[in-house]
Amino acid sequence: MQLELEHHRRTLIVRLKGELDHHTAETVKVKMEEAILRGDVHHVVLSMKDLSFMDSSGLGVILGRYKLITGRGGKMVVCDVNPAVYRLFEMSGLFKILTIRENERSALSSLEVVS
Amino acid sequence: MSRNNHMQLRFASLSENESFARVTVAAFASQLDPTMEELTDIKTVVSEAVTNAIIHGYENSPDGEIEICARIEDDRLHLTVEDKGRGIEDLELARQPLYTSKPELERSGMGFTIMENFMDEVDVISEPGKGTKVVMVKRIASKKALFN
């Protein structure tokens, strides 16, 4: 699992690459948390374009970071969600609270409207 | 129609083995010529059951052993994932969507719900202090059938 982090104004873009399961969840949690707490981060865009596998451990990590960022008054937008991951979002009800956009560009522009 | 086949896998209760287990079972199941979606379903349920065994069965101790048996019977894949860990006290509660006994670990509580959604049959046999066995069956609607 690799994380690519990029700051775009006050939005942190996180690109997940590889497989998100129980084994890799802790790394994702720690790296995202560090970047959110260290930088001047208000919103998060989570790109799943290069995510090849995810299970319920991934749902836990996403929900945890969602709570962190919304607790600070920010928003979290998820983009490039493949059908397999989307099914997990549906099953868990996460798609009701997460904002899902087609790609990074539309995720960023949806945040620029609100901020 | 596929010939019947079976395999067994035994490994240490280390989280590194979660991806090993799901990839290996998926490779075995590919004999049934599943679709990409069916293959993802199989990988996901193996990942869920093995993760449960590691986190809940063995409470993250690396000294446990997990055994997976996979069997192909005609167009069906039978899977059992078994641990000799602490077992589940209340099975009905454990299978509730969003229930987790370890909320402090950021668990989503969706493991059993995912298994039930992705497989045709899911049985959980557990005895406190002895271990847990998850038995699952999935029918693979072979792509080959379309051409017959």
C-alpha cells in the first residue's frame, strides 16, 4: 500500500495505491492523520483510482478519517470509486454520508464551492 | 462442468497473510472461470474471515494458526475458514451489521454482513474457548455456460 499526499490550498489530496486491508489500514490511518494534523488542512480528497482491493477494514479507516475531518469542520470527498468499493459503501451505508465524485478534478471543484 | 477438486491452506495468524490467503483462494477458484466480480467477492470474504480470526479469534497474537479448506463441487465453491482461538460468545450479535466488539480499533462491523451478501450460504460454528469455523458456499455462474 502506498499513499501519495498532495496539498492543494487547504485541501489534502490522498491517493491510495495498492490493497487496503487490515494489514495496511494502520499505515493509511497514521499517514493521513499526520498530514491532517501537521498541515493547514481543512478538507480531504480521497482518490481510489489506483486502489486494487479493499475490504471492511478500509471502511473503518475511511470512517475514522471522515470523523476526524468533519469534527474539525471540514469535508471529505471520495473519488474514482470502482464498482467493488462502491458496493461496500452501499452495504455499510457509508455512501449516504460520504460525498462521492467521479474524479479528482470534480472533487476539488465541489470543495471550492463550499470553502 | 468442472471436475471436483480441493485444497487446504494452513498459516500463522499474521496480518501479512491476509493478502496471501485471499490471492491463493482466488487462484484456486479461478478454475471455475468466475467473472471479475465473483473473484472480487471471493477475495473479499476470505479477507473478512481471516481478519476476524486474527483480530478476534487470536486477539492479534501471532502464535495462532488459521486453516482454509476450499472445495470445488460442480459449479460451487465451498470454503471453510477455521481458527482455534477464543470463539464467539454471542453469534447472533456478532452477525449484526455494524456491530463490533472492538470499536476502539476502528472496525466497521461489516465483516459478516459482507460475507452474507457476497456468498450464497454462510454458516458460523463457534465455541467459546475453542475456536470459530466459518463455512461458506458460492455458486459460480460459469461464463462457459453461455456458449453451450
